[in-house]
Amino acid sequence: MKILVAVKRVIDYNVQIRVKEDNSGVVTDNVKMSTNPPDDNAIEEAVKIKEAGKAKEIVAITIGDDKAQETVRKALAVGADRGIHVKADGIVEPLAVSKILKAVVEKEKPDLVFMGKQAIDDDCNQTGQMLAALLDWPQATFASKIEVSEKSLTVTREVDEGLETIEVNIPAIVTCDLRLNEPRYASLPNIMKAKKKPLDLMTASDLGIDTKPRIEQIKVEEPPKRKAGIKVSNVAELVNKLKNEAKVI
């Protein structure tokens, strides 16, 4: 079994996001970047499946500018066997990402495609679903547990009502939830070894994909600052304020 894992370079989740002065976007210069957290869960799950003897090869792929290659190198250090960097400058929307991944899937012919359930920068939550539609493959989104058998997957999903367990045939697309596993840290020796692992470079145009955005971003603004809360001395005062001031009861 071969597993293709898509990983994305985003602003680190610990960084306080700042909007540019001209409101054209968020500040990324000299800002710490890292792998999208759910993508870390995706690569970890792929490595665990390989360690269990149920997969022979893991291929990590990222789409982005030159610096995005760091994300693939991290995946290689964690346990991926090969890397693919599809160079594309600027914003690459989910549909374009899905089309690029479809082209790579048709070339690599993996049995499974893993990715994070969504990226923390744009929160689109669309790429996995779009890729499944383009390939006409089964999909299992928001996976918090994955059990692999010879020709199918049993996946426990995080849904609004709680947990849902489904079975999908292989090949399939799986988007991974943060509760799926605990990603491991890349050790220094493995980081050094990752530099020697094969990494294929290509561009979106090599694959015949147009990455021109279909959506025009007009303006980016910070959310309004929240007003300070107040303390009440008893339940009666709370009810009075909710009824007469907030008018919610």
C-alpha cells in the first residue's frame, strides 16, 4: 500500500496574527511558520500504518513557494520516504490544490490520500472533499480513528452529534482530525537523514493546472475588540441585567 500525504505551510498556531497596514492580508514576513497542525496528524497516522506493516511507502507532498519545501522536509524527518514539492507562488485556492493533487495521484497511483481536515490559515475545509469528487473516490472526513484492512478502512469521524463510524473502500481520501493521534517530534538524526531523501520538484504549470485565484480578496480587517466583562454579586442581579440591559430573556 502506498499513502500520499498532503502537508501545508502555515503561520504557526502560537503566533499572534497581525493584519497589514494596507488591509491587503496578514503579515507573514519574519513570522514563524510551521506545518498545519492537522497535517501533522495525517503524516503521523501514515507513519503508524507503515510501522504496523500495512503500508510500504509514504509520499509527502506540499504546494507553495520555495520555503514550503521545509514542510516536506519535516514530513520526511518524521517518517515519509519521498517528497514532492509543487511550486506555486501566491494564494492557491482549494480547487487548484485539489486539481494539482489529482494530477499527482494519477501519476503516483497511491492507495490512500491523507491530509488535515482543514488549514488553520484559511479554514476552508474543502480540499479533501473536492479531491474525492474529482477522483470519484470514497472519502472519510474528520477522522479521529482509522482501522486498516486489506481492501477497506473503518473510520471513526468527529461530527456535530458526537462520533460516527463508517467503512470506505480503498482507494480513498481521508482528512484527519486533531484527536486522531499525538504527532511525534522529528529527532535531529532524522532531520539530517531527511536531507538525503529524494524530493521531486515540479510546478503547477508542469501538471497543466492554472492556479489563478477565482475569488478576489477585497479587504482584511481585525475583528472588533471585545468590551470588558462585568461581575455581578448574585443571581438576581444577573437575571436583571440579562432581562433589562442585554434583553436576551
